[in-house]
Amino acid sequence: MKLTGPDRTSVKFVVEAKRSGTSSRLLLARLRELSLSSDLPLLFVSDYIGPSLREALTAEGISYADATGWVRLTSEVPLVLLTGQGAERSPRAGKTTAVVRLNGVAASRIIRALSTETVPLGVRDLAAIADVSPGSVSKLLPTLASEGIVDRDERGAVVAVRHRALIQRWARDYSFTKTNGSVRYFIAPRGLDRTLSRLSDVSMSVALTGSEAARRLLPEGATSVVPLRLLALYAETPDTVSEELGLIPAELASANVVAAVPQDGRVLSNVVAPLALVLADLLTLPGRGDAEAEQLMDALARTDEAWEA
């Protein structure tokens, strides 16, 4: 491809074109080979390039463009930087039976399984672990693959998962306050420490999420980047829990406790909500939860490269 500027200065690119859904790992290896074998800058073209692949291409110094408008063309001689913004989601997913919005119970269970289980994972294996139908898995994986979040082999099994990209993609459709039910805000009149100490005395199951859950998931000795200002939790009946803890109903602006009925009641099986859900909640709750989410994912990345940015 030849790009020509207003002054007739031009630059040529070697172009590699692939449809979305190709294994990102194999694709990047192929593009590296092409880049090394050519004296010209490399341009990757596709129908859709998801955020994780865009980041990887940028890190490799490879230009890209897709049919939805995502563009990043770079050249050193002559000096060129051309960028454009496209669609947030793959348009291909909307033309199939694929799940596009990741805000249902089945999607939540599949995402939670993908964030903890070891790959490779076949469709039926993943369905059994997540306790959903194989059809639900088959409808979700094409969307994740098209956005470069998972890689699949020729049989359709998941062979790689980019955990951080998975959580960030989920948080675009999921929201603690909108996805879960009966969200209630309260004030803990005697402080959050006292409230936390009394949770074990509550008559029903309660699962911590948000900031307090993140603190418990950090490595031993690690300190949260922000102080605990909002205690977030799940309960079958938030109003009953608030009465037993002596909480006072409040508005969001003044509350230091938020409770909700979980979309999926299975998250109440442990004192701390599942890791993926804690991270998604941090990214969608008010406050500086995004900084805490990044801290926790950075800590996870030290022992698992799937959590690397």
C-alpha cells in the first residue's frame, strides 16, 4: 500500500490481511517474521481488531487498520502518525448467534471459569466447569476470539486467555449497580472495621467484593493503593443484613457501605466473591476501584503471565 501526503511525499507499506478470530499468538509471530524480512513498514489489515490485539500491535511497532475505523499508521521516514477510532465491538458477532453483550449469568460463569482454569479447555469441558450449557459457551467464545481475548485451536478449544483483557471487556457490559439486584446504600455509624468484625455473626451468607475483597486477595504483606472508603458486599437480602449490622440507610453520596443481591446466587458460597467478579466490581463501583483493580492484576501477573497487560 502506498500512502501519499499533500506535498506528494509518499511511503509504502507491506500489507498482511487476516479476518478477525485468528489466534493472536500465531498472528503476532507471523507479523514479526514479515516485519523482519522486509525493509518496508508493516501494516496489518482486518475486519475488526480488538483492544488487546491493538495494544500488542502498538507494542510491536506494527501499523494496523480495520473496517470499523481503528487505524494506527506509523512511519519514521517520512515521519507519519495517523490514528482513527472505530467500533467498540466486533460487527461480525452481531451478524451471528454469538453473545455480544457480556452481562448474563452464563457469561459471568464462563468468564469466571476462564479467569482461573488452566488451558487448553474444550467447549464441553468449559461448560461443565462453569455449569452452563455447551451452547452458551459456543455463543460466547466467537466474540472473545474476534476481539483477541482468547485464542482457539482448529477444534475450537481455548488455548490461551488474556485475563486482564477479559475482565476489562466484561466491565464494558457489566455493572455492579445495574447488573445485580436490590442495590442498597448504607452508613456504618461505628465505622467499617466494626462492621467487618460483625459479618461473621450475620444469620445469612454474605460475600465481600470490591475494595475489601481485593485486600484479601492481594499477596501477604501488600498494602492497598487506596484506603477503604466503601465496603461492598453481596447478600440474599441486603436489608436484613443491614439491620443485623446496625447500618443506616443512606444515599450514594454519603454511604460507606453498598450491598446488592447477586445476579448469580452462587457467588454467596464463599466469604470473598470470585476473583473475576471482584475485579469487575472494582472497575464499575464508584471511587478509585480501577486503581485497586490494576494493583491486584499487577500482583497476579507476577506469577501468571496471562494477567500481564
